[in-house]
Amino acid sequence: MTLRTRAVCPRGATLIISEVGPAHGRPVLLSPPLDIGLRALQPVMEGLASRGYRVFAGDHRGQGTNAVKRGHLDITLTGMTADAMSVIDGLGLRKPHVVGQGLGGLVALALAAWRPDLIASATAIAASAEADDHRETSASILDDLRGCRLPVLALSGAGERPTPHHISGAAVAAVPGGRQVTNVALGQLDVLIEHLEEQFAIADHASGDATDG
């Protein structure tokens, strides 16, 4: 499967975004965990592409291949979400489904809370990583989600450490359009992708939008 790369340059950074899958597939944007980076979601990227989705993903600024100019290292949840908005706009993505893991899961939730007009759905996978370092911002996300009916899903695996209440799966499920699925075998790619495809189908059915990206 051919991997293509494109560059987006928001606020002093150069973000290299990888793209895989058919050019007319339904767009999906992946937001990786901050500590591991893009390699954590490469199997998901390839699995979704093999099912016909057009998948975009890249490391956050300061990670991997994404260079940062001096003075522009903005590793905050707000800054990372702004970068994701720039990627959606810069690549001309029309209503992508957004899937994030770890802190990337909080980015997906933040997009749903702050710019629901930009995306079709948000899925947070094990969104407990680094939560304590971004408590004030992440606590506000659920408040903002309560005014939004965008389909939002929280996925968590068995044996994960307890998630702070303000970003727990139960808290996500309590907002309009929210759902949670617990004890997911996150290491079983087919099972994980089945949950993602179910989420995408729910969102596209609700909006009547299953068009190409």
C-alpha cells in the first residue's frame, strides 16, 4: 500500500502528514499519543486503509520527523488541537472522522467540543495518558461537549489505569451523542477497527454524509 506525505505549516512548525488508502476514501485523521508518537497508530492506519478509508496521520510538533522552529514548541492540549485544525484545513479534509490515542484522544475530544463543524465524529482510545498534565484544559472539554451532539466514543482496554473522572468513558458517554466501550482488546486490530467502523457508520448515518473526502 502506497504511503504519501504532505506538509502543513501552522504557527512556525512543519508538520509532515502521512496519507494512505484510496484517494476517494472516507477521510480519517489519527492523533497519536504524545509519548510514543505515530508508530503507536500505524497498525490502525494500515488496517483502516485496507478497508477503503483514506487515512491521515503524523507526529505532533516536536516529535519524530516534525521539525519545530525555535520558540514555537507548543506542546499543550490547546496547541495540539490548533495544529489538528490546521491539518484539517491545510489538507482540505471534509468532515473527517478523528481518532486519537492517549493525549491524542484528548485532541479528538477537544475538536469535537470546540470545532464540531470541522469533523464527523471523535473517538478517544485510552485517553488517560498525560491527563494530569493537562487537567484544567481537559476538564473544560467535557463541559463544552455537553452542548454538542456530535457522535463521540471513548474506548478503553482491560487493565488500564483509572481515568480521571472528568475525561472518563462514563463522562464521555453522558454527553449528547456520547458512547463508551470498555474492556476492548486494544491489541487485537480487527476488533478495534470493528468498533471504529461502527462509530463511523453511526456518525455518517446521523448526518446523512457518507461522501468522499
